[in-house]
Amino acid sequence: MTTAARTPHAHDRQMSRGTARIALVGDRSPNVRSHTRIPGLLDALREREQLGLEAYWIPTEEAAAEGVEGFDGVWVLPGSPYRSEAGAVRAVRTAREQGIPFLGTCGGFQHAVLEFARTVCGLTDAAHAENDPGAERQLIAPLACSLVGHEGTVHLRPGSLAQQLLGAERSLERYHCAYALVEDYLDTLTAHGLRFSGTDDEGAVRVAELPDHPFFLATLFQPELAGDGTRPHPVIRGFAAAAVRRAAAAKSAV
């Protein structure tokens, strides 16, 4: 069993100060393809990239109750609707406010934008239609055409973190989602500092990041589904490397 399958106890979170401890926030299921791929991707990062990683699966209910403070990286995974929306949102907020490297994919993208809208933009009633279909202010709403099982081109903003990681201004990516950001809120989110750095062929938002954060990246596509699962996508590799840098800085400061 890889460390990615472990559920942490409090003392585990204080182990291996030289190793990056990553919180995998989501409700693990063998029926979610991305969940079955992640342990192998983390093993590849350890073996091929020589990155010191300890990953812990944190159910969203646990993230709501205990938080994710003390980790070197936070990855909010696909698999929504989560058992606890509050847990996913709390994990995003902790990573954003404490400068912890953050990656959100698919549902993680949606909840990263939701947290930013509520906490930073003051849209406290912003809702996710999957969790609250009757809400008046739906920030995340059903796509007109579902992206479940689809591939599509993502156009990346020059100079953005996403573009730097992928080394190109366009990339073919895989999706498994049916919800996306309601773009009526783009101006408000942008005015408060969220940067939308990737779009599809029609200009719909697919990537968001925070330029003033050590590493904060959210993608509606699922980089964990790239290829055959043996080579980590550049987005995942970049996130893991940022977590390792944070862990090394913490160790040198002791």
C-alpha cells in the first residue's frame, strides 16, 4: 500500500520534516477513475523525479472538522458532489491564506472558485448548483454540453503558471465534468485577483490561478487522466515540486 492510501493521525502530520506531506482532499472511491490513478502517479514522482512525498487521503468530512493545516501541499480532487462541501472549501481557504501549494482539479477547480468568490469577493451566497440547485446565486452551474469523457484543447495565457508548466500555449486535455463557472462573475473574480489563464476554443474558462501565491492552480480538466497513468502530467509534477520546496524551506528554518 502506498502512502497515498493512508489516512493520517495527528502525529503523522509531524513526521519527516524533510519530506513534503500532501493532503489529498476528497472522498475516495474505486469508481472515480482519477482516484485509482493517483497512487501510481505519486509513486512515479518519487521514483522518476526523486521527490520526497508522503500523501494522505483526507475525506472532506475530516477536512471540515480538522482542517489541513501543517501540510506542505493541498490537492482538492475530483469526485464531487463531496460529502462535505464545507470541507473542500475550508481546504482551499487554508491553502490560499497560508501560502500552501494548492492544486484543484475538476471539482477542486469549482470549489476553489467558490471559496474565492465567498471569502475574497464577498459573494457569501455564491453556490454550486450540484449541491444547491435552488440557490439564487449559482456561481457553478451545469454545462450546456457535458464534458464527461471528453477531450479538448486548452489555450494558455502566455507567462502564466499554467503555460510555464506545460511549456506551450495550447494543450489537449481530458475532462470528466458536467459543471463550470458562470462567466457573468468573471469580472468580479478578476477584479479581486483571480487570474483566468486557460480557456477552451470558445473562450470558456478552464484554468484559474493566483499570481501572488507560491503555487495556486485550479484546472477544470483532469491532469491525472493524461496518458496511460505512468507519467505525471506537468501540472501535477509542478505542484509536487512546489510542495517539496515548501518542506525544504521549513526544514532549513528549524
